[in-house]
Amino acid sequence: MKMRTKLTLLALALSVFSFAQNVDCAETLSLMATSVKAKDVAAYDYLNSLRKECPTYDYRTYAYGVFAIKQKIEKATNNTEKETYVRDLLKLYDEYQQYFPQKISGVDMKKGLDLFNYEVGTKEEVFNYFDKAFKNDLANFNSTKALYAYFEILVNDHKANKGVTLQQVFDKYDDISDKLSELKESDSNDLDKLLEKEEAGQALDSKEVKAKNKLEGNIEDIGIVTSSMDAIIVELSTCDKLIPFYQKGFEANKSNEQWLKRAADRLEAKECDSDPLFSKISEALYQLNPSADAAYKLGVVEAQKKNTSKALEYFNKAADMYTDNTKKAAVYYRIATMYSKSNKSQARNYARKALKVKPSYGKAYLLIAQIYGNSINECGNDQFEKRAMYWLAAQYADKAGAVDPSLKSAANKMASGYRAAAPTRTEIFQSGRAGQRIAFNCWVGESVLVPSL
């Protein structure tokens, strides 16, 4: 009996050895790749052969393997089967990292996102993966959906009294907002280069067009996540909650530059900057470090006090000090809004300054559109020419949506409104000016082409 058992085991071992010798790693990888592209679940069987017999052969085993397992997940007939494959996917990430660490990044983020997307595991498990990734691998935490889910779970734990404090919620909001700003800054800088090329009259090649579309999509996603985070936190950050919260923490944090800056940012964002606490925090921030951020905050304080000249002094100082083009553009935009009712030409100058340093700063185009839309009675020789200004305003609104996808909806709505207020097709026909150019020989100094019928 023992001899028979030994012979059976030997035969099994020989068959496994023979199988290993017969597996052609290159051919099996090719078959898996073909199956993945054809959405054939047989890819999973090829994957398992490669994982067992050729684990170090080629990184594409794991790159294609991710898709092979996801195809099995999507075809799972019940939750138990689905979870089995999701757990296998998480295991595959570990194998990928073990054998080809230079070819994969953001593993913990990917694990958390897959658990979240496929609704497997607990929210705590999902959060722990995200938290580990955010703390230990922030550079590769580049999924806007994962960032949003990470924040949402934390806020829900706070609301459920699971030991998450309001300060922790605010800190995480700021940390995630900083990461989103970093992602947007990187994408918008790359987009700026393409926009500058287009502005110079150079056509983008197919690769650049594809890159531009991707960058615009990324920026739009970042805008959606930012707005969604704001919507989640809005009930926790009203002025009547924020002011006593920061008053309570001020003495303990008056030498903490990050705390002061974030407190000032939140109070300003929630329009609580008219409260004396904002002034108190801003002055402490400036005394601690007279940075560009601190100078900007004091500019806001002076603007609230109606000390326009002093506010402009601080704002211009901040703009000169900023090396970050997005922040520099934001200050120029703030100055432009201050001038928008009293000196439209100066407002446009500062809006153009914002666009010069940051071509994708769409809000500056929207402001110019609004300024022109409010100036129809200052230019033009007759009512037709005056209302033609609306076409010019619409063009600037169009530019806003073109350079900043996050503004596309608002920009389209504004442009449509201006075009509706411009001369109608009947009025264009009666004027006999279809296809002609109208020059605005006033402070505007631009022209617009009357639409052809």
C-alpha cells in the first residue's frame, strides 16, 4: 500500500514537472494578451499558468493579468464568486510588486479603489488601504475617485461618532485639497504649453490633441471632486461653526504657520473673512512669516475694511512674491475683480496679467466677458453696434470654457445668454451688416464680426 502511494506521488510529481517543461512562457503570454483584448475569460487560465510556471518571465503577465481578473469579476454570477476574484486581484498586485517593483506603483491605492468599486470588504478595510497609500505613497496617489472616497469615508465616520474629530476632518480636507491642487497644477501646466502653441497659430499633432483631451478630462474630474468635497463638508464648516472652532484653537496654534494658513483659507473660502478673527489670524500669520500667502491674507483684511489702496498694495506684493503661477494668477484675478466696477480698463489689464502667467486661468476670461457684457452703452454708434458687444462677450466666455474644462458649463450658459441678447437674425438682415466687422473705438479697442446669415 505504501509502495503504491509512493508511486502515485512520483507519477504526480513527474506530471507536474512535465507540465512545467511544456509551458512555453512566450506563447502563453501571447495567448493571454489575445484573450484579454478579445474579452475572453480564458485569459484567466493562461494567467494562472504564467503565475505558477513563469512568475518572473515578463511584467506583462501582471499588466495583462489585471484585466484578465477584472473580466472574471465582471462576469461573476454571485457576490461570493465576485469577492473571490477581487481578492485574487489584490494578490496579483502583490505578486506584480514582488517581481517587477519598477513597473507598478500605487498598489495600496489600487487595492482600496478596487474594493470600493466592486463593493467588496468593509469601508474600514477600504479606508485603511487609502490611508496607508496617502501617508506612505502620496506621490502615486493620483486617482481623483480614490481621493474622494477616502474623504467621504472619513466624514461619515465623524458623523457616526466613530472617534474622528472635526479637526481631523478639516486636516484631511486640506491635505486632500493640496493633493488635488498639485494634480491640477501639473495638468494645467502641461495644458498651458499646448494652449500657448495653439494661440501662436500652430496646429497640434494627433498625439498632442489626445494629450490635450486627456488633460482637460483630468482637470474636469478634479473640479468635480473638489465641488463634491465642498458639498460634503459644507454643513460642518458654516461660519457659526468655524469661528468658535478657530477661536478656541487660536492661542494654542498662533505660532503654527500651517494651522494659521489653513484656518485663514477656510474662513475666506466660506466667506467668514469679515469676522475680526480672520484679521487676527492673518496678522499673526504675517508676523510669523511675511510670505506671499500672508501678504495676500492681509490684502483681504484691508479689502474688507474698504482700505482699497492698502489692499492693492498687499495684493501686488503677494503677486510679486508668488512663484506658483496659479497663485499669482489668482491674485491678479482678485485685483481685477476689485477694479471691475470702478475702472473696467484696469480690471481687464489685471485679468490679462492673470492669463499671461496662467493661460488656462479661465475665470479671467469670464471676468472680461462680464465686463464687456456690462459695457454695451459705453461703445458703439447705434443700438445695433452697442448690442454687438454681446457677441464679443460671448467669445470670451467661450474661451473660458475652452481653456478650463471645470468652467465649461458656466461658460456655455454665459455665452448663450450673451448671444441671445445680441442682435437677432432678423435685425442682422435688416441692418445689412452680415459678415461685416464692427470696431469698438472706445476703451475696449477690439472688434467683432457680425454673424453671416
